[in-house]
Amino acid sequence: MSIKQSILAALKQNLLPGLVLQLFAVTILVIYFFVPASKPVFTLFGELKQTYGFGYSFIATAFFGGLVPFLYLWLTKGLAPNRNLLGLLVFYIVFWGLKGMEVDLFYRLQTDWFGNDGDLQTILTKMAVDQFFYSALWAAPGITIVYLWMESNWNLAQTKQAMTKEFFCVKIPTVILSNWLVWIPAVSVVYAMPSELQIPLFNLVLCFWVLLLAVLNKR
């Protein structure tokens, strides 16, 4: 498959869930700013994040990005029957927990670099650095490679064998472009929130996105 065909197929698959995800993120933003009754819930998560810092990021992201999708795949028989379920569970929890701490650190650096104002220029600057540097050069390729290793049953030799020219020239660029389609609007909403609520919102969006992908792949 050429890169053009791969990208078009990915865009076709991701367009609808991407729009649903963006609507979900915008709805949370609107609720935060325009529904006063929701403030106690947001305040609770903001206080938890401020109190526990990276510990909150690890546990929350491990739960929303790792445990919930794993349980969905397990309950719907979406996992390969010959896989070690305990090993997969540990992988999902540890990998996404560490990824949550990494994203938390990146958000903190963004705040140090560009401030925490909610104006359009600050939001767009953070979004651009996030998507065109952090995500494109590190996060999306890194997650793709780690998941390839997982799908190769933790076999390094098999993983290296699968990392062909097509993998780097078609697969990873397709993942990056698909990521942009979904996450450019989503992280813009994340950066519009106060700093203590950015990780909680990221967790919700991540969980929703992974579950949408799981449903699509299952179908």
C-alpha cells in the first residue's frame, strides 16, 4: 500500500470518531465555563492533580488510557486468545502510567515556556509545539514502535524485522497525520483549560479515543 492509499484509508476510518471526539472535548469545555453546577466536579479533579502531581498523572492515565481499554478488549474478546493476559494488563497500566507522567511534564514545560493565559495566541502556540514537535517527532512514532513490540509478543528480533522501510515511510507518517486530524482540535481544548485540569481532560479524551478505536477495529 502506498503512503497516499494508507493516509486516505486512515482519514476515512478516523474522520467520524475524530469529529465525535472533538465534540466531546468541546462539550466538556462549554460545561466548565457555562454550567456553574459542574464546578465542584472540576474543582475536585483539579485539587487531586495539584495535591498528588505526577502520582495523579500516573494513576489517572494508567486507568483511563490503560485499564479501561484493556477491560473493554478483554470483555469483548478483542484480545488474542494466546496472549498472556496478566502480562498485557501490566503493559497497558505501566506504559500508559509512564506516558501520563511524560505528558504532565510536557504540559508543565509548555506553561514555563509560554505561560498559562487562555488567549488564542498562547493556545495555538502550545498546540503547534505539541502536535508538530512533541507528537510528530516523539510521541506518535514512539507509541507506534512500542505497540509493534507488544504485538510481536515482546520479541525484539521479530520487532526489528517488522520495522521495514514501509513501516517508517508509510505506517508512521500515516499515524502522525491521523493523530493530527484528531488531536489538533482536542489539545487546543485541553490548553484552553486551567493547568490543573489539563491532565484530567487529556485523560478523558484519551480514554474516549482509545475506546472508539477499539470499537472500530473490532468491527
